[in-house]
Amino acid sequence: MTAWEQWIGRRIEQQDRLTPAALARFRATIDSDAAGDIAAQAIHWCLCLPDAPTAALGPDGHPLRQDDPGSFMPPIPLPRRMWAASDVRFLAPIAAGAVIARTSTIAAIKEKTGGTGRLVFVEVEHETRADDVVTVQERQTIVFRAPAPAALPPPAPAPTGEPDLSGWSWRRDVVPGEAMLFRYSALTFNSHRIHYDLPYARDEEGYRGLVVHGPLTATLLLDLAQRELGANALVGFTMRAQAPAFVGETIHLVGRPAKDGWEMAAIGPDGRTIMAAEAQMEEGT
């Protein structure tokens, strides 16, 4: 039993609206070729956003976690936070103009010890409704980690070369730049400093560059699926973050048929898997 089990079952509800302008900015951020009033299957990550006051942010730009009845996240004393995995079910499309409501519930809290030290995993269940219709259900895993070592090794140099991607059926290459990260941070009201503050990302967290948002990488994979299969074609999408992606470095977005749908991945220029994913379509399609 962990010290935070009293947080299991804690719930918050948020309201939003998908305006046509917000949908247009989402498409512009990822250079989407979609059109019309129906949003792509990643728009939910840009809705019902955190709204902590700036004065309530911690040193990393995330909202402070406090032990009080009004807090949603438990006060885990590990400062480094990462979106580790998600299992998403798509039940209905979301149209521009829809009134959005999201219920988020803490489903589980698990503590482990890994190669980098103590880890705490928080699993959150989200249900998103548009005009009172359930559109997206997601179980999201967030991992909290210990601080980076005081004496950080020099960041690794940027990789060179071209991985062998001949075994993949789909491929799209994207080189995320500072402007794309800035826009996605603005779309999602994400003020984590690893995405825009290079000295912080390098000197405090030990990264060699600005880090691409995990949800942005997942969004680019979903955009690839839409380009190949058509709009809102998926009923499920699971992903697991495995390594960071960095500004200025190519992300190879790839996919191929699998037993129950499509295997997908975001692969770095050195061949490492940044994100592994599986996509499912409705049976018979």
C-alpha cells in the first residue's frame, strides 16, 4: 500500500469547446492536409487543458503537486514527470463547435525501482464527451522520476546516418523545429521547460536538446494513419514512449500491417525507437 492510495478514485471534470480557430491552429501546427469540420483523432489532447496560475508552477514549469483536498495529482516528491504510455479508444468523431466535457479519474498508483532509481507510475482514466456523446476513452500512464544527478555527463552528440526502414509499409519523415514545439506547447498550455528552455533541458535534465512532446509524437503517428487510412478510421491506439526525440533531428514515422491492425513507430535517426504504437480499425474494414 502506497502513501498515495487515498488519491485513487480522485476525479476532476473540465469543460471546453472545440472552436473552428483552434482546429485550424491544430492542423497548421502539424502541417496536416485534413480539411472540413471533423477533427483528427488526436484533437482530444488539445482540449480540457490544465489551467494552474503561473504562480503555482514548479521549477520545471509543471503545476506544483500539493497535499490538499483541491489537488488532483498526488504530492509525489519526485520532480521529473513524463507521459509514458496511453491506451486510447475512439468511439465517435469530434466536430468543430462541439461542447467538450472531460472526466479524469486516478485509477492506480504504483511504485517501482528501476535503473534510474525510484519511479512512481500514476494511471489516469479520461473520458471525453462532445455534445454529450462519449467520443474518446483513454488510460494514460504518467511516470515520476528522481532528479537528474548533480554531476551530469556531457549530452550525447546528435546521431548521424540513416536507419534501415525497408521493412515498413508507411513512412513519413518529420524534422520538428522550435516553432513546431512552441506552437504545440501553446495548443496544449504545456509549460514544461524541456520543450522551450534549452539551458534547462540540457543543464538540469541532461538532454542534448529541446525535447519533443510525447503527445506531439503520438499526434504525428495518428496523422500518418489518417493519411494512409482516411479520417477517423481507427477505433484504438496504444502507445509507449521509449526514448526522447529532439528538435532538429528527423523522426521517421512508420507503419506496417500487423495481426490485429497496424504496427506503428516513431524512429530516430540512429534507429532507436522513440515511440512504439499499435493502431486498430473496426473489424471488417
